Amino acid sequence: MGKVVFLVILITVVTWVAQGQDQESWAKRVDTDKEVVTTLQFYFHDKLSGSNPSAVRVAQAAGTNSSGTLFGALMMIDDPLTVGPDPTSKIVGRARGLYGSAGQTDVGLIMVISYGFTDGIYQGSSFSLLSLNPVMNPVREMAIVGGTGLFRLARGYAIAQTYSANPNGDAIVGYNVTIVTYV
């Protein structure tokens, strides 16, 4: 999947202002009488190149190499989530799951990913994202369909913006997430 799909991401590079490095900069939790609204801001580091990639191709349909959208290619990921766009910034979790090229005529990734957290009160909690990611759009909205721990019965949405991408297929994506759970 690598180069072709993520070359397209280069078009969507936007400036994302990094917040501070403490927990308060990436997570906020507001309790109401019946619901809890949690907002998270973090960066997703998808690395396809080098000796230790965090995303690898696990399947490829016949004809995928000739498709401009790589329709049918499937990637398995274990990507770090950090508080800032710098890969050396504090890791707050990992995104594990898969995404595949689901568009024959446009670049759209179907994403089935669990975002698990390892920091602060969110340690051991996760939310699940199941949605189409139209990577050609500079800003993408995706659905959150469940979760565990503090995110049990989660519903919500994630807004993604590409912070950077390179010709090797490596990308850093900023996420702003709003999750609603029950008290």
C-alpha cells in the first residue's frame, strides 16, 4: 500500500499546533449528571518504512499494484500515539488493528482500529473506531463505535488531520476525539 496511497496524503498536509507535553494537554473529562464527555488530542504515527515498521501489508488483492487507489490492499498496524507530533514526544497509547484500501475510484481507507491508552486515568481503557477515512480530505471525521474501561459503551467521533507524510508512506496524523459515555 505504502508509497502510492501515502503520496496522496502529501496533498493533505496541514499545520497542526502541538499542545504541551502534560496529560492535561491531551485529555479532558467532563462529568454531567448522566454522561461523561471526554475530549482527547493526540498524534498517530504510522510508519511503513525502515527496519521496524509499525504498519505492514498483510494482504493484497490481484491487480492492486496497477490500481491508482491500491484497492484491496490490507495493512495491520501497531502505531504509537503521542501527545505531540514529534515521534519522541510522550507516548500515551497505541493504535492496533487494520486498515484497507476500500475505494476503486477514490482513495478511502476502511479503518478497524482499537486505540488503547497507557497514560494517567485512561491507562487500560480503549475506544474502537470503525469508519471510512477519506485520506484525500484535509479534515476527516470518523465514527467511534465502542470502548472498554473508562470508555465502556463509548460513542463519538474522531477528527483527523495529516500533520506530515513522506514518499515512503510514513505519516503522522493529529486526532481530536470526542467520546460520550455513561456515568
